[in-house]
Amino acid sequence: MAWTNEVILPWTPVGQLYFSPISNDQVYVIDNGTNFWLYDIANRQWTELTSPNFTSTTSGLIDRSLAPSPNGTKLACISEATANYRGGKRIEVYTIATDTWAASSQVQDMDNEIPVLRPTVIAGLVWADEDTIWCWASEAIAGVKDYARCISYTISIDTFTIFPTLLNGTLATSSPRSAAINAAGTIIYGSVIGVAVAQWYQYTIAADAYALGGALTAGRAFAFATDTDKLWYFDTTSDYRQGYVDIADGSEHDNQFEVNPDRDPAYGWYFGVKDTLGGIIVYARATPPRLMTTGGFLPLAQTLPATGVT
């Protein structure tokens, strides 16, 4: 199917645009500021929603993608990110039914694992259940990170839990980005941005143990997109086509959507994907119309009042 220009954003975005997965042909969109909207792709209609409590810096590679809870009633993203730290100090949770946000307390610092204690920031988020969010954490400094960790956040008691084991060493000199979880809820997966290669790790909860899951084929990099059972990436060498790592077996699946000949150069790695891979919305252009889609999106069925019926 051909790529389609979507309706122009009814606001001027602050920094980048981040997406939820597409559900019922609707997608939630947030920027680095406090702009938060729902877009009905099938009916081409924007709806402004309540703003989050905190912003996220426009500097650095911050991933603010919106992660849905298992039953689809809530979304979560990072907030209170600061320049070049590539993560936030808080998680914010949005309840769809009430159009309300609730911000966590600030994540506490990790133990002093290196000579100088540095503050902790959190990145990729994935839900284990309706009360538990897992996130990847790193030190809050500019540039390359020296360590990473997978930590949990319990919403009902507003508590981050940092476990003893640390993912450390040269393999972890990178910044966490997206996250995923296996069907059993026992292993958390995280994509990281390395200096020369994009790697992904797995964390086994019961054992508090880390392992290198694998590395992307050369010419690929992890994208800004959230998905419970996939780590999305894009082709950096030519057309920026999107693909994913299937966490079930670590396999790469390239070119999930057709080439977009109308995107701007270096655009195409911020996106939201339909749950059945039946469509995608992409931040494809630097100027309006910024968003483009491809896939099957059908208008919601509407019932018109009957007339002349006896």
C-alpha cells in the first residue's frame, strides 16, 4: 500500500514526536514538552488530551515512547529528562478512561559501583502487569554510559526497586532505549545504543542475571518505538525501512513496510506500529505534514439515525 500524508499537527512539536502502538486504528502522540494528543488515523482526527506533569529535554537521544499496560487501559513514558542524559528521573502513567496523569517520585541513585557516584536515569519501559513496570537504567552523564541495570517500579506504592546485580563492562558502554518482556513474564529485554554496534540484552528476573542477547546486523540501529514482544530497528544505510528483533528467538525481521520515497532524509525511526503489523505511523518529515502512514486503516463504523421508518 502507498504511504499517505496525515493531517497536519494542530500544535508545534517540542523536540521529537513519540508514539504508542496503534490500537483500533488510533495512536497516542507525545513530544518532549507537555503536548499530548490522540490521533484517529482512520477518521483523520486529532483530540487534545491532558498534559503530563513533566517535560523531557529536547537534547540528546531521549526515548519517550508510550508503553501500553497489558489490558490497554494505561500508558507510561519517562519524564523529567535532562540534557544528554538519555533517560528520565520519573515515570508518568496515563489512565485513558479518566484522561489523567500520575507521576512517580524521582528514581533513587544506584549504589556506588564506580569511583564517582552519579545519579540514575531510566529509559525503555515495559509492563509486567497492571501494577509493575520494568525499566532500563543508566548513569546520568553525557555521552557513553559505563553501566546499565534493569529495575522495577511498583505503581501502587510508588517505589523503584534496584536489584544487586549490575550490567557492567565494555559490553554495556551504551544507552538503554526500548524494552520488551517474554510471554511468561520472566525475562526483560532491552535494546542499547553502542558506539559501533547496536546490541540487546536480556535480564532474567528470578536469577537477577544479565546476558548479551545479540547484536544487530551492521547497518541497522534501534528505533524509537515501543512493543511488548519486539525490539524495533531501522536500516541506516539506505531507505530507513523498519524491522524488528523477535525476542522469542532473537531473529531479525527486515523491511516490514514498503519503502517511503517521500520521507525526508534521516527521518523514519520514530514510529508506532499496529498490533498485527498491519500498519505504521511514522515521523517522516521535518515540516508539515510531518506524519505519514501505510497500511489498512478503516473508519470506525457509524450508525446514522433512521428516518421514515414505521
